[in-house]
Amino acid sequence: MPLAPRPADSKFAQEIETIRGCDPLDLSAALAALSLIHANIDRNWRFSALTTLASERIVDIEKQPIDPGALRALLTDGGLARHADLYEDPYEDVLCEEVSYHEGPFLLSSGIGPEAVYVNRLLTQALLLSEALPADARRELNLLAGATLKLSDHALRGAGFERFAAPPHTPRGAVEIPGRSRLRAAAGELVFEPEQLAAIIAPIGLEYLEPLILDAGSRAFDEEGLGEGEGEAWPVLRFGEKLVLARPLGLAMALNHRILRRAVEEIGGAGDGLRLFATCRP
């Protein structure tokens, strides 16, 4: 159940009612799979918003996997779809880029974060590959970055992404949804047992990825936060013993957020934080 009741006149009442009737793990994985379809690159705000709503719920074994028809209605009808039309602009970046980092290169996408990969390069150079932060903070952030890049590369290469590929042109608001068997297979590639995810990011320990993991049902988001993308800070959701890479195109933005947050914590003070951020610019 949601952690806090939503108002009866919620802009997303239709979506909330549909989510109540389905397995949130299955829904999160399906939305993640849809986000990796190249033709859906312009629709990532609506995928992310629905993922945030799903993250407020815990797994219920009595709930059924979501039907592709119901998923289409969630994404194209109702308040959330109308809201998405205000937030979603044509995608003007490449689908993904290659990032050189220790064992790399790795594929990484900016997702809905404008120039997130470019910002990541600046942050890495200024904060992770310098002595601007204490050694223990740099070590933890470097391990987080390494784990995040390994996970991103695994997901994007598995979905057929190639560096610098341009996004296709698609009609505004259209969402490509494959058939049931294809969708379930693609979604299944983004659901992991802990040991499976650990193998992908090895030799880095799974514990270093924890800052990007949200336990389902542990946090509620108000509607303003939902619209502003607060859920983007956690691209991986934990449902019991299973982990879902719910935002495979949001890893760069989430990593940037954690790096900057830790940097400000280490140096203290907003003014110092702004001066530190300025060192990231070329």
C-alpha cells in the first residue's frame, strides 16, 4: 500500500487505481524495458513517473503481471499522460555515449537529464580523479561510479544500444509496446537476484551500489515531487530479495546527484559547494 493516502482528486487517480491491481515489481521492470526501446526515448518522463508510483508499493504475490493493453492505457490515457505532454520534449541528445573509466569504456545515457553524461565527465575529472575530496570519500565515490558504469553498460549493450546513435523520430505522445511474450522477456533481463547483480559489477561489492537503491514501500512522493522527478535519485528498486534496474537510462543523472551530494557534505556550506561545482567546468 502507499505510505500515505493520496487526495481523492489526485491528477494521477486513474494510474494509482490501475497500479493497485498489478504487481509493482512486474510493472517497474516492464516500464524499464519500454524505456530501452529506441522509439520510446522521448517518453522517459512518463516511464519514470509511473516507476515512482510503483516504488511506493511492496510486492503482493496475489497481484497479476500487467497486461500490455492496461500498460498502454496507463501510458497514453489519463492524467499522467496529459501531464507528460507538458514535460516531454523531443530528445536532442545521442542515445548513449562511451565513458572511459578504469576498466572501461562503458556505455552511458543522459536519459531525461540534459547533458548528464557530459556533466558526469566533468564531475569525475574534478572530484574523483583529483584530491578535491578526502581520500575515503573519493574511494567510495569511485567504487560507486565503477559499479554504476558496469551496470549501465550491461543494460545498454544488452538492449542493442551503440555509442553516438541518434534517436529515431516518433510522433509526439506515441509509445511503442511489444507483445506480451517479448515484453516479459525484455523486462526479465532487468530483474536480478543479488548474486546476479553482484556478478555484473564485480569485483566491486554490491554494497557500494546501495546509494542508488530504494527499498520499495519505504518512501512516499508528493505529487509535486513526482512531477519534478524526485524518484530519479534511485534507479534501482529492491522488492524483497529481487532488484530491478528500473531506470536504465537514469544512471548517469543519479550518479551525478550522489557525487555532488557527497561533495557538499564533505566540504560543508552551500557557498563552498557552488565554488566546488565551478571547478567542474572546463
